[in-house]
Amino acid sequence: MGDSKSSMTNFELNEGKKESVITPNLLGDSMTCKASLDVFRAGTSNAAELCGLPSNDKLLAQLADSAKPEHGGRCEAPTEEKRGPVEVTKDEYGEVYEVKTGSYTFTKNSDGKWTQHQNEGRYQDDVVENFKVDDKGNYSFDYNNDERNVHVHQEYNVDGSFAFTDQNGKTAYDKDNKVVEAPSGDGKSRKFHYTDGQLDQVDGNLGHWDRVVKDGHASWVNKDSGVVWNGDFKMNLDRLEYHGDNGTNWEFTPWGTDVRLDKKEST
């Protein structure tokens, strides 16, 4: 009987311990975390349905001052703000985890990288790194694809200008989508100026060039050397081309190679 009584006592104590661990105590003022637990998102108030609560370890980690929940486990409603044309969403720690632009939505992943989603769904989602957005709404990120050997840093500004930096160097566009800077090889670059959409100045490997029009004829004068090229420069995507009056045509590439074009190919 002594053994039976002892067993019964242990059983009752164990049962008492089990009954003492009740969930309503988790629902006090310190755990009104409606945005972070699915059970609260569903509006559940029945203690019998609280089996979806995380383990004690996860609860302690969530409550610890030093613990920052991953995206999807935040305890307070997110805050949204406009930064120029960009919509930014932050958590209760002030950390940005979603940015919406006119064409894309960027969402921060648990590994610190970001997913780039095309809002119209025409392109597959991409993972980007080092995403940053400033107080004005200018943002930048890195796109890396080792399989394709593509490594590009991209920058987008609130005035509509943008730039790409790859293995050749930086290519920058103004708000009218015209190239204002492009690589010219060996770490150098060319810069371009336009008036009313017409290219009229080039700073390149040979110095500064100005476009001069006389009697309807265009030529380019090198300010540094005084050399005159009879013909016209134009941009073809990110390439500078020269079309001479004598039919000699050249393409100046971003990697520094000057390519001779015949008259048929350049038209």
C-alpha cells in the first residue's frame, strides 16, 4: 500500500503540475502580440485552441530585448511611409523590410538578402543583395548571378535617373533615359551632354569635344587639341558612334575597343 500511495501521490502531483501549466497566463498584457502569432491573427480567444503557440524557448526569445523577430514574426503592426515615389514598410524596430516602387516590390528575407518581384508578374523573381533606400527614396542594390557571370550594382534616383555598374564600369542615364556617362576602358569613362535632346558635348579619352553646326553641316572640334572631325557623333544604346562625312564610321565600346564599321552596318 505504501508503494501504491506513493505512486498515487506522484501521479496526483504530476497531474497537478500538468494542470498548473495553463495557457491563459500567456495572454496577459505582456503577450498581446496579435501581429506575430497566427492564432491571434485568426482572432482565436478559446484557450483550447492555443496549441499553435510556439514553444517556451521561442516565446522567451521573442520577449527578450535583444531578440529581433524575423519578417513575419513581428509583434506590432508595421508602419508605412512615403519617400518620394517609393513606399517603405518598417517593423517596430524601425527596420525596413519591404519597399514598393512603380514597377517592383523588394522584400527582405531572413538571410538578409532581398527578393525583387516585378509587380506586373512578367518576370521571374530575383534575389538581390545589399538593398538600401535613403530618406528621399533613392535606392540601390546588387544583382549577382555566378552561372551567367553577371555582377551588377544598380542605383535608382527619385528624379528618374539611374545607373548600372558592371565589370566594365559605370553607365549612367538621366531622367530622359539618355546616357550621360559610360565606360571607355582601362577604368576610364566618357561623359555626355545634351541640349534639347541632341548630343553636343563629349568628354572622352581624347579630351573634350564640342559639336559645331555651320550651314546645316555638323562637325566636332576637340577643345584640347584643336582637331576637327567632319561628321557627327551619336549614341547607340551605351555605345558612342562616329559617322564621318567620308564614309568612315567607328564604334567606341565600353571596354575600350574602337571598332571600324562599314557604311552599310552603321545606317
